[in-house]
Amino acid sequence: MKRTNPHQPSPRRWWYAAVLVCWAASLPNAHSQNLVPNGGFEETDSCTFGLGLGALHHWYSAYFTPDHLQSCQPYGTANGLPLNNFTYQHPFEGNSCAGVFTYDGQTGNEWREWLMVPLLDTLVPGQTYYCSFRANAAFGGNQNWLASNNLGMHFTAYDRQWIWGDPYPAALNQAHILCPQILSDTVGWTLVSGSFMADSAYIYLMVGNFFSNALTDTLHFASNLQVSRLYSYTLVDAVCVSPEPGGCELSQSVEEMEGAEPFVYPNPATDALVIGNAAGSDAVVLDMLGRRVWNGRVGHDRLSVDVGNWARGAYVLQVHVAQGVQIVEFVLAE
């Protein structure tokens, strides 16, 4: 059984960003020019029993201990497929997938699990990359009775390998590719995809929920839950990053992606408001009397603004882009 404090130690080891879309589909995944080694989590030295990443090639932990789930395990074992400690699910493709804790609703701590992998080639600043992966919400098992949002991909130029005993990393509150909707499909595999323009020579990719509890929304799968089961655990498969538009499976065309509009979430908001899809743009927030209450430049695809001390009510966000000004309305609630 996986421990309540996620889980057994293992010694191994974001200019313009994306349209971020979640779409349940069952099309085959394209892997041409995929810069992610072992994107389907198939390559391993052995069929390793137990939680953690075992002998999985290339991938390692950037926070706590993600799991390598394998069909080669006996039915019902801790890291087996389709039945394991967390859910019943077949992999999207092949015989394996990975699993990560994405929200801790039991203790209120910021516990997460982040997967990390070195890319096969360094990303070129100014070049657009197309990304995707499949996700499935774990349901049942020993403790997973919540669905959560904000599962995404974060690129970095620095290795963040986490080893048991290391300090817990702070929430990044940003991602290059993000699913802002709650991933609640426990049957099918949800496609998370998007594109972004690299602003640095990124070498590594991480997958997980990089947002704090305050910026993460959840959904209870059932009522009258035991307190000890308020966790969200998500399966991940078919991870892809490509410099070619056809290199990864995308839920929208490239033209649709490039025409994406800014958005905010959550809406209504209380303490923090995230401005998305506005990287490189100047932004202004006005109250309903037209008074400016905030302005700034959105340096990354996801900018978190502290709105806890703002008056409750309706506001207008103006994002200044080359084509003019785009408007997003939002509300602050108690």
C-alpha cells in the first residue's frame, strides 16, 4: 500500500506560449521527431515490482516518487496494469504508463509528484514546439477519490532531480503546456496538447501539477468520502515534444492555436488570478467604474496576480496585442 505521505523513496532519479487544450479522443499518437525519449514509458531494464520508477529508462523524479505502472506485473499488484493500488486502467498505448500524485486534499500540504526527463535535443530559442501527452484520472484504489486540474508540461534548462531527503520544492505556478480543466475522465485517456515558442535553450521536461493548492481546482468523485482518501492521482502516457507541427498529436490545428485568446482562471477568483495565453503582452485591469487597479507585463504564459485585497465584484482585463486590445471579464468573490 502506498503511504499517505506520498510515497516510497527511490534513489534514482515556459515569448509566446500555447493554446492549451484538453480533449478526450482515441486517435493514434504520432511520434515523428519526438524529442522525448521513452515517451510511452516502455523502456526499462526489468519488470520491477513495487512503487517508484524502478528501472525505467531516462525518466526520474523532480519531486517525490512517481510510479512506473507495468502490464508485466501480476494482476492487482501495487504497480500493475490494469489493476493497481490506485485505479483500474489499461495504458493508452503499449504495456506501460506512469502515475503521479497531483493534489493532496488530506493534509493541505503542497505535496506533488513531478516526472522529469532530459530531451534528446536542446530547444532553440524563438522556435515553436508542439507538445502533447495523454492523461487519465485514477479513481478508487486505496486513496484516490479526487480529480484535479493544472496537469501540464514545464520546460527548464536546469536539472531538478529530487532524492529522498531533499527539501520540498515550492510551487512554480506556471507551465508551458497546461490543462486548466479538471481531468475527471476515469475511463478514457484525455489528450492534453498545445504549442509554445521557446524563450530559452531548454534541456529538460517535467510533467505534473506545478500549481499551488490555492490555484488548483478539484472534483469529488463520490460523496461521503473518508478523509483518508482525499487524494488526486493521474496516469500519464504518450508524452511528445516536436519542432514539427505533425510530430505530436494535437487537438487543434496550428492555425487555431496561433489565434488563441487570453483567458483567466479561476473565475470567479478569490485570492489569486492567473492570466493565461498573454505572454509578452501589456495588461491592465479596470474595475466597473473604469478605474485602473492593476497593470503589468505578462512575461510568461501563466502570470499569477494577487487579488486577495481587491474589492469583491466584476473587473475587466485588457490585454494589448499587435492586433489591438483583447478583453476578458472576471469576478472576484468572497
